[in-house]
Amino acid sequence: MFADLLGKTVPLLPGRFLVVPFKQTERVSFIQPLRAYIASAFAEDPDQYIDDLRALDEYRAAIATPDLHDESANQHLRYYAQLNFLSGKFIMDDDHIRIAFTWASALGKDKEFTALYSQIAGSVSLTSEESYKKAAAYFQQAAGVYAMIVENLPLWNIAGSSSIQLSALSQLMLAQGQEVFFEKALAGKMKDASLAKLALQASLFYNAAFDGASQTQVFDKAWSSYMQVKMLHLKAIAHYHKAMDSLGSGKYGEQIAWLQAALALSKKALDANVMKSVTLASLPSDIKATQTLIEKSLLQANKDNDVIYMEIVPRAETLTAIAPARMVNPTPMPDTASLLKIIEKPLFKHLVPFEIHQAASEYAAKKDAIAKDVHDKLTESISIAFSTLASLNLPGAIEALEQPIGLPESVIRRSDEVRALGGEKGLESSFKTINTLSKRCWDIIKDTMEVLDKEAAEDQSLHIQFGAKWTRATSGSLADNLRDAEKRFRKKLQDADNSNRLVQTKMESQGHLIANLGLTRSELEASVPASTSGTTLALKDPNLRQLKTLLEQLNASIKQRNDLIAKTKADVHNDDITPKLLEGAANGALFDKTAALTDQLKKYDETNNQVKEIISQQEQLLNSIVNCNKKFVESRQTNELIRDRENALQSLENGYKAFKEISANLDEGVRFYNDMEASLGKYLSSCRDFTLARDIEKKDMISQIQLGVASMHFADGPGQSLSSQNTSNPYTPNAPPTGSTLPSAYPSLQRPALFPASTQSAMPIPGTWNSTQPLQYGQAQPGYGVAQPSNYTYGQANPSFQPGM
């Protein structure tokens, strides 16, 4: 390689470097394992992401047979970037998603980088400025990938790899990158002092690589011997150039000492015990050519010194050490931000990562609890206000005095409203609708359990049938989260049914009051007694004016509560913490999800304080109303007719309140059941997707077990041997099977065919998953991913009703 070092250079030909071989791989599909995981862990329709699933398969197919070109390196980087982005969403391990990669364990994409980078670097013909830069850059990138793997090895647990082995490979890549810089400097006719520093640093890298290789058993003898020989050879080259530098400085004794040291190193590199394992034929000839050059230079230097200079030749250990010049460093892999720029459009961008999904679900539960607490406390306070007024016969008593004959305008308005909304029959119709919706929801629950129970029974039967050969996980261990979700759905429906019974009871007890409001105007007016006596003085009573003022304040307070309930509901609905969680998660380990949730919930502190203040003010206001009404009753003159009219008007008031309350309950019930039916539909689809994936896995395992039995019978047959069998592959690895279409849980979406039309059992697509072990669909979660409606409860006062005058 360094046959002519004085002003000339021999190009470093392709194949002269050690390069990492590619790992052979087979076709691997992400589609089915990820579809099942999306359906189970995220509870979303996986067919929404079918294009992304296919794209991910295409990314991997593109790098399975790489070419030694820059575009192939870019393809690898894009694939790595996609997997890096997906690692935050999909947990690919034995406990979650199990995919058998034939070149490494889960997500084993990084080693293929080093193979590609080193091979591209080694294939470059070093004949130009750009070629030197390209080769050195790729060697540094390969070293950077190895360094990154070493850093993450405790987390990744890559089979057959150790930090010593990987560090040795990283040093080897740096040594060859440094050697490229030396070659470039040699071609550029740099000074001998610089050449010596560059060569010595390359020797140090080779020495570090050799030390690491010597500590493991994974390196072929040819590799470790190559590292050792190159370390000695480049050190000899460094000493030679230092000798030439000493010659130029007039240090003739030092020149001879450096040449003597260089010759000793060169001879050691050519030692038969070391060189015998080196397989690169060009390396011994390069070393011999370099040794010849050193010997000639030493012979001439001794002759000149003996005749002309007569300087003392110092001992080698007294020479000033050469300061190495490092030109290469491991190139770090791109960070997350850079990777996102590389891929531009991340796959599964809208699929929320599992941990973020859990945190967002936890936050949703907490904010919903706040909204429910606000609603319950304020509606309870309104109910207390209504019951207090009813006990005081207000505002009926005031209306009877102010309008002793005919119907008050407020009664007429409320009667018209009740008739327009269907009155008692309208309520009965809505209740019938609720019962119909409830039955449909319970039917879906029943269908869902039948789907899961059927799959579980089949799985148990197969465990009994095949015994120890049936190695996949049981349905019970994998479907826990789905069954837990069913329990939560069932509990909500049971609570709703209880509420239905409460509403029915309320309709039966208040029906006659509501029916009165549905009367015609003349019928209604006839049902209310008239009274004109004893009202003149009462209307002038200052207690009456104060009582009316207090009731107006109560009305305003109730409106304020209704507005606060509506505002809190809207705030909770629009409050999405997911973007904040995603942004925080990008910061890595420093992000505290619990602190983020706590901080986000602080926005509701002001609402909670308002609720406390409103309730406190109402207590004072009701006390004032009770006291004022007592004075009013004591001071006014009354008779039997006035009391009858007051009671009649108050009954209409109570009937209207009951109508509004029951109407609100029924409207809430219809919304609840509609939302519940939609959620249950998604849940049923998720269960079907789960059982579909299990069915595919079941058929693959049965096929393999049957083929294994058939192979044993065939091998044991008389007069036959395995060697006489047809050894052709029983399936085509790269061709996806075609045929029948699977039943779809989403009728509008078409699934790809998964089974061949032939009735003969087909082998599974190789590499799709490890057929000897079960697919994992995710661990049980604290909350199922399908959005569930809020609990549906009745029996509370209607917050929208206001006791008007």
C-alpha cells in the first residue's frame, strides 16, 4: 500500500478495507401484529392506518437487499427514523408485540447501518478529493452507529452483542477512516511531520480495535490478525516519516534511530505467526514493499552518517514521542428533531402513544370528576332552593295576591310550553325511546361477550387437544383489558337502568300535576279558584316588596349557576392535554407526567372557589327569604279562597318544575344511550379484530404442528430418507398469499386477502411473527381506550328551571 512514499501514492483500491458483512434476512410483515396491537391497546379501528402499515412494510423491503450507493444509505436512515418515531407508540418486546426479525431481535435495524456504511466506504476508489471525503465520512458514520448501540445496549438487549465487541468495531471503523485521511495527506504531498502524526493515530485506533477483539470470541482470527498487522504497519510508517522529518531537520542520528524502530516494527508485522491468518493478499506485499523502502533508507542513512555526519545514534526510548493527529470521530446518529425532518411525514402520526394515551385518559377522568362535582353541588343547591320555596308556597302565594282573578302570565307561558312539548304523552314517548336504546346497548354487550367467550372456548379446547405443543398464551391473559372494558360498560348500563326506574317513579307521582298544565286555557283557568277579597292591603305590605326582591336575587343566582355549569362543561370538553403531553414527552426522561397533570388541573381552582362562594351566598339568601316570608304571612289578611288559590297556583308551579326536570333527565338519557351505542360499536369491532388476529395465529400454529407431524411420519416411512424428499420451499417467501377476504368489523373498509384459495394448509409468511410463541396484544390497562359516556344519573333538580314571578 505504501510502496512509494516519497512524493508518490498508490491509490487504496476497493476491497482493501475490512467491512462488516450484511445480515441476511427474510420477508417480515408488520401489518398483522401491529393491526392487532392497535385494536387491543389503542382500541381504534386499525383499518384507519392500513396505508401506514403497508408503507412500513415497504420501508423494510427497500432495505432488505441494500445497494452500495448513497440512496441506499438514505433509505436505511428513513427506515430507522420511522422506527425511532414509532418506538414511542409501539412497544416491541415479548410482552407486547412479538415480531421475529431474522437478522436481530426486535427493532434490530442499527447494525445494518454499520454494514452498509462500512461497505460503501470500503467500495470507494480513492482517486479524488471527494472520494477521500466520502470514504472517511461513511467510516465515521459506521463508528457513530456502533457507539450509539453501545450506549443503548442495556436497554436494547441485542442478542449476541457486547459492549467490548461493538466498541472494537467502532475503533476499527475509526482506524480505517483515519487511514483514509492519511492516504489523502500522502496524495496531497503533506510534510513528513504531519504524515507521521496521521499514521500514528491510525495505528492507535487499530491497536484499540485489536485489544477489544482479543477480549471476545466473536471475531474471526483473520480479523483480529488484520488489526494487529495494520497497527504495526502504520506505526512503522509513522516512524519512517518521522525519520524523513529528522533528515530534513539535520538530525541524522535521530533519523537512523527512527528508521531502526520502523524496520523492527515492519519485521514484526511480517512475522509468520501473525501474518498467517491474514486473508487479504495485498497486505503482505504492501508491508514487504514498505520494509524494502525502510531498509534502503536505513542503509543510506548509516553510510552518510559514518562518512559525513558521524552523529551518535540515540536509543529509541530516548526519542521524543510522536504526537498523534486525530482526524476522525464517531458521527452521532441524528436526534429526534433531525429524524422528523428526514421522514417529513411520520407514519401513525395521529395514533397517540400508549403512555400518553394512559396519561390523557387519567387526566380526562380527573377533569370529568371536577365537572361532575361542580354539576352535582350546584344542582343540589338549586334543588334545596326549590324545596325551600315549595315549603313556603312560593311564588304561588305572591301570584295569588297579585292576580286574584284569572291566570297569571307566567302560568299561561308554562302551560303553552308544556303543551308544545307534548305534555305527559311526550314524556312517555321519550321514555319508550330510552327503553329501546337500552335494549340495543345490552344486545351489543351480549354479542361482544359471545365473541370473546367463543374465542376463549376454542383456545381452551386447542390447549387440551395439543397439550404441550400449544405454546401460545391463553386468551384469558391477553383479553383482560377487553373484558375489563365490558365490566365498565355493563356497570354504566346498570346505573342507567336504575336511573330509568327513578324517572318512571317520578313520572307516576308527578303525572297528574303535569297533566293539569296540558289542559286548555279555559280548563286550566276553571281549575284555579278566584279571590278578590283581602288583597289590597297585602299588596301594600313592605314585606311583600322585600320578598319579591329576594326571589329576584335567587333567580339571578340560579341563572349564574346554570351558566357556570355550562361553562365548566364546555371547558372540560375543549380541554385536551394530549398536545402538552406529547411536547413534554419529546424532552425525554426530564418530563414528569404527574406534575403536568397536576399543573393542568389548576385551571379549575377558580371554578371550585366560585362554587363554594355561590353555595355560601345561597344559605344566607334562603335564610333571608324564610324570615321575610314569615313576617309577610303574619302581617297579611287572608281567607280560605286565597289559600286555595295559592295552593292551586303552587301545584301548577310544582308540575312545571317536575316536567322540566323529567324532560332534562330523558334528554340526557337519549344522549347517553346514543353515545353508549357508538362506543359499544367500536368496542365490539375491537373485540372482533382481537379474535380475528387470534384466529390467524391459531391457523398458523395448527398448520405448523400438522406439518411437523407429517414430516416425522414421512421420515419414518420404509425405504425413504429425508434426503430423497423434495427440498423446494413449500411457499414463496416474497409473495403474499391471495384468496378469500376476511370478514370485516368495518363493512365499508376492504381488508387484504390473507389466506390462499387452496384448501390445502398453507405455511405462514416467514418472519411475520415467531410462530413458536404467541402474539402479545398489550398488558391490561387502567382504562380502556374507547371513549365511554359519562355516568347517567337521575333524580336531581332541573338546573334550568327558575322560580319566576
